[in-house]
Amino acid sequence: MLTLSHYPFSVSSQKVRMLLAEKNITWQDNIIDLMKGEQLSDNFIKMNPKAEVPVLQHEGKFFYDSWLINEYIEDSFPSPYFMTNDTLSDYTIRQWNMWANENIHIASGIISYLVLGRPQLKAMDPESLNALLSKIPQKETREWRRNILEKGFEAHGILESLRCFQNLFQKMECSLKDSNAWLVGNRITLADITIFPYVMRAEHAGLDFMMSYTQYPKLRAWYLRMLSRPSVQTSLLKYVDGNMQDTIMAMVVDAHPELIRLSEKL
């Protein structure tokens, strides 16, 4: 039995859950509440010294970093397979992952923290919040989170993060050959599973106006096909109940005017 320690709204966790669902693999659910700092506990850090979700436990061993987890799942449970066995195509799939890690991943974290995390964290008492931030192992992560908490939409990196999303949408529109296309080849691969949570996060964080149907028709067609996959329903959307939807919507509505204002500078 596999055990996945994850957070429902972590894009990295979503990549792994979606692949597990696509392969119809049974796994044990272990939710780590990032808002409460459970990833910073001693027990979790023993599983992953980076204090990041997800962590996959299989046969007594722990695996972290979502791409490496998914490659491990691919090798351990090869049917159905989400690479291609074609050297050039598999290289392109890995390029998508590398591009995501180097570009959109941090941008997605910054926008998520700004729109969806900051309103909740600001409700904490300052002492508890400072203690939570101080436990984050990576200095750079501590600094940009403190900056966002203090300065909000005027924080360093917000405009650059919006530009990263803009670049993602443009890159996808150019890469998708038509409205029925996948990112690599003629079927869904790990490239699509890697990128999909970032596009969904853009919508959930109120950036849907940046990927209009008229400007990005192939991207929008791809996104709708991804949303309709059974794996999305069972591994992603099942974690969003009515109360959570209302909470997210309220935060997005509050953030929307500022997001529009900043996007006009792109």
C-alpha cells in the first residue's frame, strides 16, 4: 500500500494525486495541513528535510519532489504509461517539467500565498505567525512570505509572477497544435499532468481573465478536456466542498481589482 502525505490545495500534491488516479492506484490518504504548519513538525521533516509536500511512502521508503515521485510511480506501475518510450518526446516531457520548476512553480506559490493564503494567515496573532514563518527551512521562502504578508499587492515579485503566468499561457497556446491537442504527442502524458494544476490554480486564484477564450482558444480547449477527466474529479475537486468554495470565492473577489490593476502593467 502506498501512503501519500499531501495537502489538498498544493499544486505539487495535485500532480501526484492525479497520476495515481489516472493509473487507478489505491493509496492511503495522509493530509498535512500547511496552514497550521504541520509540514514543519519533526515527524514530517524526518520524511522530507525540505518540509514540503507531497511525500510518497512505499515499501518502507520515502520519496519527495513531485516530478521524481511521478517518475517513480511511472517505473513502478507502468500501465497505463504516461511517458512515451520515444526518446525525443520523453525529452520534451521532461523539458516541460524543468520549465515549470524554474518558472511557474515559484510564481504560482507567490500568487497563491497572496490571494488565498495571506487573508487567512493575517487572522493569526502576530507571535504565532512569526513562529510559524521562522520554522521554514529555506531562507528565500521565509523572506518572500514575510514580504507578502507585510506589503500585500505591493510586495516584490508579484508583477513578475503575473508575467510568469502570462508566459505560461503563451507558451501553451504556441505548443498546442489545435483544439484537440496535448502538450506532447497525441495523448495525455506527464507533461499535461505536470502543467494542469498550475492552470487550474490560475483560475482558482482569480487569474482567469488573463487566459481568455479569444486570446487562448487552444489552451482553453485543452483545459476543459483536462477538467473533464475522471481523475480530476476524484483526486482534486473532491477536496473542495461548498464552504471552501465560498471562502475561496470571497478571497478572489477581494483580490480581483488589484490583480486587474497589476496586470495592466504587463
